Amino acid sequence: MYSKPNVPYTQGMIVLFRSAVHVVAAAAIACTAVGAGPASPSDPIKIGVILPLTGSSAGVAQDLLRGIQLAFSENGNTVSGRKVEIVTADDQNTPATALTEARRLVENDKVSLLMGSLNSSVALTLLPYAVRSQVPYITTTIAAEITGSKKSPYAFRSAAAAGQMERPLAWLLHRRGFKSVILMGSDYVAGHDSTGMVGAQFTALGGSIVKSIFPPQGDTDYGPYFSTLGDAKADLIYGYFFGGDTLRFVRQYRSFGVTQQLAMSASTISAAGVAQSLGKDVDGILTAELWSPTLTDPLTIAFEKSFQKAYGDSPQATARSGYVEGRLVVTAIGILKGNVPNGLAFAQALHDSHFKEPGGEMFSFDENNNATVSTRLVRWQFVDGKATGKVLETIGGVTQDWKAPR
């Protein structure tokens, strides 16, 4: 259970916190010298949202953005009597573009907080700029460094870090009798990291890795890889692919008649209509999910009704992640009673935020500003023209450094 620390953040972040305090104090003196000061309480609090709003990831980005917008609109875009304004920017999934847009949002639009990003490379480019600018930055990207080697009082992850879903998923699958695995992932950092973490957990539990295969990102023909699996002595394939790669990978997995059970990483099936697009090809696939729309807790039901009313369709997992991000910011502004004097105060309020989220859990951060999450093992099926993920099992209280039960 989370308990509020006696000092900002924890012993592990005291040096970072003190350094930030000195920087903020110096900045305040400098501002006073030139007659500058905080925005008037009558001005809106501006929140910058940077996402790939065009290109191949635009569908996922729009899902996330709609969730964020819903969290604010449910409060009339006002918190503690203060208007809140969302200012968006298109990072085009490119680090250089993202950095240019972040500078525009912070230096021209005067946003008090940055949030968003889907690409870990983008997030790791934005992070040092946000820290230097003393502007809190919230992301859902998985790069472990954000709350690890590059942790900062200004850096937050509102979803799972790399390994935070993979290790529990591997444990759940191994416990269900899968003992040998073929690892397949797109040939870039996230693909290697995700499959590597699943493989490491499998072997730690006594399982075995039969093969590791890494097709190029954007590959259109997985046939040569699947054709080598007929005699492979494995009972499970774990795949890490995203967007269009997921669609092609799963469809060709079916067309080649591969017999091994398929499991995939979190959000690859549940994001941006992928499950629905797969149709019957989604049947039987296992994934790890933070949340599922099939849950029946009151907050899930309320979120789904609110989303349906606002946008005319049902929310997917990415929209829920955006909604949680938005609720986090709303809660933090409420803690500050609508007064955001500086980035460090905003960061402390974000760290201290607790609220119930769809799924029924209490949202909280660990000492490094990484969210504690639940890992849900989901089996997908296509029934009556609709793709649905049934939750088979849930592990709650999963931290970034989660260890498998002995």
C-alpha cells in the first residue's frame, strides 16, 4: 500500500529535489528583477500535449488524446475555479520535431506541463528539455530510463515501464503450463527489450527459449520466419509488434497455420482498433493489459458511458490510459487549489496524487514517479462481430521492479 513520504519524493531523490529547489529559487529572483511573475489566477492553466497526430501512429495518438480531453471536459475544463486549456502539438513520431514543438509550447504558449509521446526515443529527447525548463513531463512510453537512470522530480510515467508488464505476463503464462517459447519482435530497441524481458523471466522460472527472431520494423512478409517453425519444439510464441506490423504478423501467423499458442505484449492488440480489424484472426491470442472494457467495476462503467456520450464509440485501452493521465493532472491542480506557482510545486502535487481509476485500483506513484499498475492476462475472441478481451487473471500492485513470487 502506498504511503506519502515525509519529504518530497524519497531519500533516493532528495539530492535531485534540493537541486531543483535552488534552481527554482534562482529563477524566481531573476524573474523579479525583470518584473516578471506567475500568470494571473484569471488566466487559464495551459497543458501541452505532444503526440504523433499524423502518420502511422495517429490512430493510437487520437485515442490517447480523446481520453485526456475527456478527463478535463468532465470537470467543465475547470479545476478549483481555474480554467484549464489543452494545447496540442504534432511530434510526427520524430525526436527533432518533438523537441521543436516542446519549445514552442513552453516558451511561446507558456504551458505549465507537458504530457504525451508514444515513441520512447521522442520521450527521451523531450525529458532533458523538460527538466532544464522545470516543467513537469508525463508520458506513457515504456523507456525504463525515464523513471530509472534519468529520473527527476519533473519526470513521470503514468503507465507501465519496460518489463513491468512483461515479467508478470511471463510468470502467468509459465504458471499455466507454457514451458518453452519462441521470441519474435520488431528489430528495434523496444522489440529487443520486450522479448528479452519475457525470455529472461521464462528462463528464471525454469522455462526455455527455443528461438529468437527479429524481423525488420515495417516488414510485410513474415512467411520466411513462420515457415521455419513447423518442427520447433515450443509451445508458445511471444510477439512484440505495433500498429500495422501487428496486423500483418497476426494474419500471416494464421495463414501459415502455426500451431504454437500466440501471446503478445500489452496494447498491441487493444490499441487503435487492431483487435476489431483482425476479426476472427484475434481468437485465442493472449495479451497482458493494464485494463479491459469487459471489467464491471463502477469506474469502468462510468468511463465507458462518458466516453460513448462524448465520442460516439467505445473506448479502447489507450483511451483509458489518456483518461488516467488527464485525471492525474486534474487531481494535482485540485491539490494546489487551482494555483500553480511553479513547476516544482506542480511536480510535487502530481507525485502526491491518488485517485480511483477505471479498473478499480487506486492510482499512485512509486518513489521514482513510476505508476504502480495491475497486469491482466486477457484472452481475445471475436463474437457477434465484435472483438472482446476476457480477463483471465489479474496481478495487482505491480511496480517497475516487480519480482515473480517464489
